[in-house]
Amino acid sequence: MPYLNVTDDAAELYLGTEGVELDETNPENRFGREWIAKVSDLTDEAVAAKKPLIISATGKFFSNGLDTDYLFSGAEPLPTYLDAVHALYAKVVSAATPTIAAINGHAFGAGAMLALCADHRIMREDRGFWSLPEAALNMPFPRGMAGLLRTRVPDATLTEAILTSRRYGAADAVAGGIIEEAVPADRLLERAREVARERAQFAGENLGNIKRALRLPLLEDLTAPTPATLL
């Protein structure tokens, strides 16, 4: 399960399980129900500590997105599940602290969109892709996800990404405006910590107020209930 390391510089949230490179029960850091709840709670802890929040992961994946096994198990209706994903996005987008995504590996689908929720995005340059595979998988984008993508990705890049399911390496992701920086793997976390230190002074409720005002249309998209007619 995801875990939090709080240091003098930042609260580092890892989308994996502490002490292991791969969690056998969730090796791709997919959005299971308990996983979503844990990431949400840890985000609250980081904000309460008034620490910049760095989101990274363990293993090969940053996150491979929705938990399709859970999704197709019939455990709950699809709209209810997607509303929980959107609520997590809304929490990170409006967090009253600087947020930095340190993308350590593949970020696909819902995982790619979680990275977009951060204020600043850094990706390792040697391995991993950012991709929206929904068109290739014959899956739609609900209003909340579509609103997030429109807000955070330049239109020309988004049109290609969303309609062709292209996989972007770090250099292409920088060129397309998906992320801000590509760095060597051994610099990924340190660069994220540098950004955290540069922005730490802004942590607090005023930053949250600014983000909510800035992202008001997006937050309205993310909090709108997903219709049962989505599929």
C-alpha cells in the first residue's frame, strides 16, 4: 500500500509498498479502492504537515491506472468507482501545498492523469512512458478526466495523445508540454526535493484558495457525478 516519508524538505508519497520494489498484490500501482483511500489520506497528512508533497512510486510503474480486475468484478457500479478517482484528482489539484510528481516509470491512463494533478512534473529520462491508452482499449473519458486533460495538456499534444494512445518518453513529454523536466534516474528524487525546497514557503491555506480559484471549472468537472450512461 502507498506510504509517506516526511522529511525536513517534503512529504514524499510513494505509490507502492514500503520495503519492497514490487508489491505482489499490486505491482503496477493500480487504483484499487483501498489504494485510492490510502493515497487520499496521505495527501491530507502532507497538507496538514504544511510540507510540499512529492508523489513518486516504487517499481517499474508510477501507476498503470484503473484497477481493471476490480472494475470488471462487479463489486460496485462504474460511475461510483470513477467518482472516487475524480475525488482523488480534485484533492491533489487543490492541495494547499506545493505538489511535485516525480515520475519514476510508466504512467498510463488514470496514473498518467494523477501525475498531471501535480503543480510540477519531473520524469526520469531513461525509462518509462506517459500514455493515455483509452482509445486503443475502447474506453471513454468521463467528464472529470476530460476536464483534467484539457486543463493540464496543450491542445495539440492532447489531441494526438487522446486520439492515438501514443506513448511519450520523457524528452517527447517535455516537448509536448506534458511535463516540465526530464532528468537522469539518479537525479529524479533529488530534483523533486529541490523544487520542494524552492516552493516550501508557499505551503498553507492561501495556496489552496489560489488553486481552487484557478481551477474552479476543472473542480466542477471533477465533482460532477459520473452518469450511469457513460458506457
